[in-house]
Amino acid sequence: MSKKKDVDWNAFIKHPEAQGVITSRTPALLERLNFKPDVCTVFKHPFTRLEPDFRYLFQPHPAAVQMLPDIIGNPVQKVTGSDNADDDLRNHYLAERHIGIVFSGGPAPGGHNVIAGLFDAMTAANPDSRLYGFILGPDGIIENDYVEITRDMVDSHRNVGSFSMIKTGRTKIDSRIKMDLSRQTCKNLNLDALVIVGGDDSNTNAAFLAQEFFKDGIQVIGVPKTIDGDIQVRDINGNTLCAVSFGFHSAARAFSRDISNLCSDGSSDVKYWHVCKVMGRVASHLGLEVALQVHPNIILIGEELADYIDTARIKKAEKEGTTDYTAYGMTLRNVSRLICDGIVRRAAVGKNYGVIVIPEGVLEFINEIQLFIIKLNTIIGEYNQTHDTDFHSTFVTLDEQLDYLRRLARQSREGWSSSIWNTRDDDLFNDIPAFFQEGLLTERDSHGNFQFSQMETEKVLMGLVKDYLKILRERGEYKIGIRPGWYRKTMEKDGLDPDAYGPIIFKNYGSADPCLLVKNSIVSVKMLTQELQREEIIRKNQEVPAAILKVYQASVPKFKTQNHFYGYDGRGSDPTWFDCTYTYNLGLTVFSLIAGKATGQMASIKNLEKDFSQWEPIGIPIASLMHLEERKGKLELVLERAIVDLESPAYLVLKSLQEKWLAAGPGPDDYRNPGPIRFQSQDADVLPLTLILNNLGGSSSD
């Protein structure tokens, strides 16, 4: 080996060509930073004003009326453009402002453009206005930890994913101490307004802060963020005011691109079932969108499982004069059988591979699991409220946790405890695998929610699937179909007559079926040997011909899975054109709401499902969207989350195409390749496919 001469690596790294290779400011990044999103027509005017729109009606929850009296009467506010302004509008619109903004909850692509839109609008109105970003989420408000956001900071984050500019956190401002500290921070900064960018819990926080700060004159505006897509707003007449939260489209496209690659991989080496769990804690919107983007062979929609009715069991109960309440909703066993059916049918046509998409929260839609989650949430919540330590610090191991549940069941049985955990619960819980018990008992998040991302949903379901496939294989019902041409070629190569052996081996030999299926009775080499001996094809003690053995072994399925979780990669993705444009206009909307003296409103863009020219910036009253929901074992007033509408055109399209996507017949699979994320061209995928289909089908009205 020749000795290399010494190289000045510092000089080498500074060489322009080397810099072009190693710099973090890639051409793709520079292109993103320089992209200028389109703005809604109203923002092309020098001024905007708010107009109450009383066409949209809500039915506020009595608890919201009682707890949020100063903002419960807010109407929908329409943002309109104005070329002229009277002195009052001009002076207020152009006033110097101090505004604070915070990211709350998990990241979502597009958040930086909310800041960019707000910053551009407020500094255009008055260059002396100042924007403060609170560091690490609501903790930054509580702890007075902030940074003043400058133009350089904004320009270096335009159209880029993540929440890295000011970071994020999950703390909830839900106590008197936290409220008082937050008020003090806002007053110290002389804030005119506070902007909270987050999901359902964060916008709930925005409503309570708006009420709390109402008399202080500090406005609070929420912004709908969550990749789960479960912030959707319709009035009581079904008019859509917010079709989807930002970040949803980008995450779905990121997941879809990766899952599309798995479709290509699976159909290449034809030996794996790729099981893809996608984020979506309480709704299956991401699963639905990904399915429309990719066309997986099997897709579970949690809401569909909850809506399932076993009519056969109902009729049986009616004949017996009883009511079978377990006939309503899917059980774990039902779901595993559903998956097995698709796997077996594909195997029968020679496709012992495929792609399954499962929403991470699918277990919440299964009655038996939902009941466990509700009861355990209550038990853990009650324990944490009444003890000086928390449940998971006291009971660290699974054995300790199970022992505590066992004591509750015993106390309930003996009649000296009102615990909701009874002996039957304990018996059923002890029947499930230990890893599943650990999952159900996992520590809840800061809001008391069950953390489905920590639950090995796919392991639970696929464990049941593997067990049942083994039974089907032993029954001879799970076989890999054999291509007739390959069978004939294999037999003739060894000098055997395929037509002589075919009727003996296969149950459908001579039919027009695309694949030959080995008889159900032949489930082992021993059974194959006995069948050939019975037909006097081979003598006793004679070995099965190698070609026949090869054919049989090719029919024996080996079920192999690869599990994948899609969550953090998607929420950290760069935003699509849709999310870049949506969020920038949300930032502009936030400023218009603040300039229009609104508070307790959620910034939104109406008509997202339509062409960009029809997008309309509005403010939606948050208090009117709230309802009571179980959190930490008790009812709390929170923003209502939207689940998949089983009557929506997008879902009905998926439902009608599932058989086609299963592709349990001759011919190729129907996989769809959505391509990479694009942020400049307005192509066919410029909007989420669920929005496009719902609009085409007339799901949203005005």
C-alpha cells in the first residue's frame, strides 16, 4: 500500500467543491427557504377586518357555558380584505403589538410557517411590533423562558418541517399556580396576545387561558395542529369550517411514500407480510388517507370495527329469547379472523405476501380492550389523585401492578370496596399475554391519555393471526396456490406425467382456476405419501418422487412478517405544498384575528377541500366546540375530536375498493405510488385525497 502524502484537511474542507458536498444548506433546503406560498385574496389588501358570520350555529355544552362565560358567545368571524380604513381601524390595525407564540404537543409539518405568516403580517403592519417564542412549549410560558423571534430566525425556517425554532412540550396549564405564573409572564412581556399552536388538548388550554386572561385584555388565539387529523369542525347543520388540522397531509404523504416502497419490496421477494402501524390515537384518519394513497392489501379502520354488528349472533339470541350485547362491535378474535381471511385468499392465488395498514389506536375501537383501558385509566387516575406518589412509581413491575389489581378484585368481591375492577375483569385480564398486560398498564401521558404509540398493537393482532393461521394450515385450508405452468414444467423435467398425478394431488386440477390447490387432506409429507400409496402411484416404503415433493413443499405457506411503525418520521417531515400554504395563511389569519380584537377563537381556513382560490380565512369559537370527556378517570371539558365518518365519500370509496386492493385473484397488485413530497407544483395530490373525495362526493356543505 502506497503512503499518501499529508493533506491539509482544514483547507480541503474549505474548498468550494467540498463545501458544496458537506454543507447542511443543500440545494433542496435553499429552494424551500426561498419558496413563497400563495396568500388568500383577502390578504392581498392593505387591511383586514372581522365580520361576524351568524350563518354557522353551534350547540354549546352546558359545562362550557358555565366555565367559559366570557367567550362562549363568540360567533364565527370571517376575515375580509379592505383597501380603505377609517381612523379607528387604521390606528388599531397598525398599532405596535407584543405577541407571544407557543408550540404545544407533538411536532407537525408546517408549524414554522404559522410563525412566518404571523411575523410577516405583524411587521408589515408595524415594524416595531415584537414576536416572542416560548421555549419548549407551555413550560416556557410558566417559567418565563422565551426568545424574541427575529427575521433571520424566520427566514431560516420557512417551509421547513419540525418545531426546532422554539421547540415544543406537552405541559398543560391546568392549575391555579400555572395560570398565575403564565399571567405574570404575559404581563412582564406586555403581551397583547398569546397564540397557542396545538391539538385538541392545546386548543382546550387556549380556551381556558382566553377566559382567564379576558379581564386582563390579553387575547388568546388557537391554531389547529395535529398529524392525526382529528381536529375537524362542523356546525350543527353539517357545514365544514375546518376540514383538517395542519400537518396531517405531510405526515400521510411521508408515511405513504415509505409504505409504497414496502409494497414494491414485498412484491419483489414475495415472502413477507409488511405490517404497518400508523399514528392515530383516537381516530383512523391517517390510516384512511394512507390507504387511499397506497392501496394496501388489507386496511383496518377502527371506526368500522366499532360499528360492526354480528347479525348471526343477534338472530341466534333472538331465537333463544335473549340479547347478545357482545354481537355489537368487533372482538380481537373477529379482527384476527378478518386479517387471516385476506392472507389465506391471497396465498391461494400464489401471493403469500402483502401489506397491512393498522392505525395505532385501532385497539380502542375493540369493545373488550376499550373497557379495560377505561377501567385502568380510572384506577390509575384515582390512585394518582389520592396518594403522594404516582401509580407507576409505587408499582414498578408488572407483578406488582397485577397484585394491586388482584387486591382490588378481592375487595370488590368481599363487598368492602367500590372499585370498578371486579373478579371477572381480573380473570379476563390474566388470560391475555404478559406483554399485552404491560402495554395496557403502561404509564399514561401528561393528559391522562392511554399511549397507543407505546402499545405493540401489531404484535397483539399478528400474534392472534399467526395462531389461527397455524390452525388453518393444520386443517389444510391455508395453502399457497401453484401455477399450473410451473407444476407441469417441474413434473416433466423429472419425466413424470403431470396429468396422471394432478387429480391426486390437487383438489381443483383441470379447472379454470389461476392456481392449483393441494387437497385439504394433504397437510404433511406423511399424508402426501399415504395419498399416493392409496392411489397406487407409489409402493409401500417407496419414497415420494422428488418433483412431487418439490411441488408439495412449494404449497406449504411460511408466514413471515416485518413490523413497521410510522409516526415520528412523518411528524418531522418537511411540509407539502398544502401544509406550507395552509400554515402560512393560518399565520396571516392569526394576525387578522388579533388586529380585529378577537379572543378565544381558533384560526382556520374554510374551503380547504376546494381550489385555493376559494379558501376563506375565519375564526372559530373554541368554547362552542368543547364537550365532557373522560381524562385521568374523571370527566373534563375538552375540545371534541373528530373520528372517521363512515358515511363520508372518502371512506365509502375505500370500502368499495378494498376487495380490488386485496387482489386475491390473478393479475398484478393494485399498489399506488404517490411519489415524493412536493411543495411547489399544484398537482393531483395537492390536497389530502380524503378532502378531494369528500368534496367530489358532496360531503361538505356551505
